[in-house]
Amino acid sequence: MFLTLIPVKATTLVLFLALNTLLNQTGAGQKTTRPKAGIQKAVFGRFPDGREADLFTLRNAAGMEVQITNYGGYIVSWTAPDKTGKQESITLNVPTFADYLKGTPSFGPIIGRFGNRIAKGKFTLDGQEYTLAANSGGNHIHGGRVGFDKKLWTATPIQGAEPALKLSYTSPDGEEGYPGTLAVEVTYTLRKDNALRIDYKATTDKPTVINLTNHAYFNLTGMKRDVLGHVLMINADQYLPTDKSQIPTGELKPLAGTPFDFTKPAVVGTRINDTTETQIRYGHGYDHCFVFSDKSNRLKLGATVYEPESGRYMEMYTTEPAVQLYTGNHLNGRVTGKEGVAYGRRYGLCLETQHFPDSPNHPNFPSTTLQPGETYKSTTLYKFSVK
């Protein structure tokens, strides 16, 4: 066998080598590698007393990324692809740990012990009256002045194709006025199918009340504009009217014929300013609890949100009996996210899965009482795709 050597000019050889290097760097001609699924930990910031808060980044093989801190269990960042495959932020946030310490309009934390409102900060359980902080217009809201959103949780990262973060916190007896030592676990799991699953679990050593949720504000435009053009469906047949201070009256009112009827997909902004409806005036838009048609505690489709321009489509599943729809009515542009966007009025919407607000004071509402020996369990799942 003879090998024939062909003369090659030096300039040709240099060009060949340069092209070969470029192909190796860009990956041209190679198979596209999928993002590696897993969870990474980094220091998010430090408290004045020197304690550290961590930031955990969960990624799946599809490229979705969720960042969660063990300070308050905040969802700090969440990206989802649009119809062209572009990953963009879809939840409201603030730029730094220091900003979270200063306080936010509840941009994605764990809410507890009791999500939503309790009238006048008082309830009676087993004949004993308990007094809580009246931290919202004379009423108690979202667990009090130092609720679960302001606690440093113990974090356990869980590696895998569906990475997870387990957060644990033990709330001592009497904290924020609530009875019983409450041991709480909240686990965030980023699934392969672009769903974030949130599992809540708690036990107590005394009778107490509990109503946990997450308070993420969604904006499926990728922070380009407000949410008034989002198309919303809520699989509910009733909602809870409130008084002027947004405490439920105790009535369960049918949705049909009201601006609250999202049983079929409807644009959020179409009826949000219909102030001929008393309840719209009370909430300054939507800030009401919707009662699901499916009364079971199975994991069921509770709502969908579609953003036509990006094509992003979110399905929300839950075991809870209701969801609080809040449309960012009190956002005023004073808070700027890490994308450099000032969040004006109605720049995000919340779907806070939960039991009914003020349940401890309404015997006709589903019970939020947790007894020793029982285990509180709740699951909510937000799944993203494109249409």
C-alpha cells in the first residue's frame, strides 16, 4: 500500500486548523447536548448576625430553571420557554438578598402558619380564644408580622433527574400567637415535564390551625407588560364575597353572571375594572377566593393561564379546595425586579392554593384544624408548556 503525500500550502493548513478549532468550540456538526439536570447550592447572602442564606438552583433536562432560597422558601427566579424556545423569567422578584430582607409584596415565599386573612386577628379553638397580630387593616394576614416567609429554613437538596429541595422549619408553641409546636416540611420538585411540584407536610403537638401556600406572582410575558392580556380559566363554580376589609361574609356565591366567572377561558383585563360590582371595588380588582367545582382532595386541575404572544401555557393542579386569585392591584412601580423592570399595577397574578380565608371563624367552611397525631398534607403543581 502506497501513501501519496499531497503538498499543502501553509496558508491553507492554517485556515484548515482554524476552521477545525472553531467547529470544536461551537459544537457545529455535533449533536446538541441537553442541559444537565440537578441542583446546585450557592451562598445567597448574610444576615446582620452572620448567618448565611443559601440559593439553590434546580434545573431539568428540558432547560427549565428554578432558584429557591431557604430564607422564607422564596422562589427567587423561574424561567420557562416561549413558543420559539426562548427561556425567560415568569415570576416577579427582587435583585438581591438584601432586597428580600427589606421585604417584598410576598414575591414567591412560603406563607404560614395561615395563608390569607383571619378576622380581627382572633379565633377560638376548643373553647380558648387566641389573639394574633392584626397586621393588615385590623385583620391578621399571611401568618403575622414574622411569618414563615421571614424564617431561615433548614435545606436538604435532593439530586436526580427531577431535582428537589426539602425545607424544614419548626415553629414553636405560641409563635405569632398560634398554639402548638408545628413541625413543617415543604418540598419543591422540578419535574422532567416542566412542572414545579410543591408538597407541604406538618404535624403538631397541640390542636392548632394551618393553611399553607406559596405566593408567587406569575407574568408569562417574560416581564414585557402587565397581565391584563393573560387568558385565565378557573375550574370553580363559587367564590367567597367579602366585606370592605376583605374578610369573607360566610356566603358561597355562584360565579355565573358575575365578573368572577372564569369557568371558560377569559381575558383577565376584560372585567377587572367593573366597579358596578361591589366585590371588584372591595378588592380593587380580583383578590378573592374561588371554590373549586371538584370538592375532592385529589390532585385536580384548578386553573390554566395562557399568554397569547409568548405562547406560554400554565396548568395549576392542587389538592386544596380553593384558590385565591390576586391580580397585583397594589403594585405601584416602586419595586424593580432583577430584569430592570419596575412592577406597575397588575404586573403579576397569584394563584394561591389554600383552604378558605378566615376558616377558623366559619364553622361552615372546610376545617383548617390540625390535631396531634394527624399529618397535614397538601400538594400544588404548576406545569408549563406552549400553545
